[in-house]
Amino acid sequence: MDLEQAFLKTLESSGVVWGLGDDGVRLDTHQCVYMLDLFSEGVHFKRGWLNCAQIGYKAVCVNVSDAIAMAACPKYALLGLQLPRGCNLAEIRQLVAGIAKACQEFKIKIVGGDTTLGKALSLSVTLIAKSPKPLERTKICPKDLLVHTGKLGQSYKDLRALLRGGRVSPKSKFVCPKLQNLLKFILSVRPFVRAGLDISDGLLAECNRLSRLNKLACKLDKPYNKAYLSGEEYELLLSAPPRHKLALLRRAKQQRVQLNFVGVVCRGLSHYRPKIWHA
């Protein structure tokens, strides 16, 4: 059995696939939003940093994080995979185990995709999620509060440790994103927020992005906070009217999500200097 067939056979036995075998799949696409992310060796990770199970899990989670940022529930996925030619069956089983774990946690069914062989491991995940009212990036207004979930900075510290040849905890967000509470939280606060995105390139970069899209400035209370340079945090940056602050805090407490009010939207443009997170 070749590597591609071994992967497909293992994936089919994982319980997270549906309708494989045809050239395409027919889905109910009412109220759907779509997102795609690449997760490539040498760009997003090195093989010495993550085992194959962690790679498979994270490859799905980076897409789930995008869905959460749009207040959308993940439903289906299309998986593109390039396996390195030196890959063995044990690594394939680990990779599938990681993919399946993420799909099971978020009730995602893999409905199609493609595989090939190449020099490095690379995954492309297209996620199909549903939302009656997707949260977009282009709805912020002057005087909106800027708020992010969680604690920022640890992913940057962990990346620096890995680049120096060190090791990090398998519980690190850089290795294993924690998204379950965030999905419940964003669905509960959707009526109270205007815009949102996930913090994948650092808070400063995301503020610049919001500013550019909305032609408004994201004024941070502490713009020189080093934690704001940290990418791959898998937290949310949200914009909300001041009158909804208490509602956000109440729901954050219910879902055990930490909230940090860090700035305000005003006239002008933001020109923060973020770090380039990926090669």
C-alpha cells in the first residue's frame, strides 16, 4: 500500500469523514461561510517542534479559530495534504489521530480533499462553517471599545524557545490551541459586538488590519506592550459599543473566558510596527 492510500484508509476508519469516494460533495450551504488555511513545514512549523498528531490537530484548529472569529460553527472540511516521501505508517496514523481529535471536538466532518507526495509535510484545510449572522471585520465605529480574549505573549516566548533549540509544554497554545470556550463565548456575545478577528499575527498587526479596512484608528492604551507582538495566540480581538461592556463581562465569566479592554476606536489610521510572524 502506498503512502497516499495508507493515509486515506486510516482517515476513513477515524469516524470523521463523510461522503468520500465521489469527485465532489453536495452540501446544504445555506448561511455558510468558508475559510482556507495552509499549514506548511518550514513556514509554520518545523518537524522537530511538533509531532505528527500535534501537526494534524493544529492544522484543523487554525481554521476553527477563523470560524470562531466570524461567530460561525464549523461543519465540514476539505483536506489537501502533501506527505513527505520519507513518511512512515506510524507517522500517518499520528497525523490522522490529530486531525480526527480536532474534528471530533468541533463536530466537523471531512467531506473531500486530495493527497500528493512531496519534499515536506503540508496541509491545506478548507473549512465550511455556518452562521445566521457572521461577524465581519468592517463594522467598527468610533468610540467602540477594543477588547481581546485571553492572555497574550506566551506564544512568542515559546517560539523564541523553540528557535533556540529549547522545548515547550505540550499544553502551550503554540502547540495546542484552546478554542472550545471561545466558540461558546463568541456565539453568546454575537448580539453585542460589531467586528472581530482572531489574533494570528499579533495584536498590533490585527489593529493595523482593522484600521486599514475601516479607515479608522485602533488606539491602544499601552501600544508598547511586548505581548502585542505575539502571533498565533488563537484569541479574539473584538470591537463593541461601550454600552455592551457589562454584557460582555457577564458572558465571559459564564464561559470562563478572560477579557481585556485595551483601547478604543477613533478617527484616523493606525500605523503600529508589528513583527513578521511567518517566514
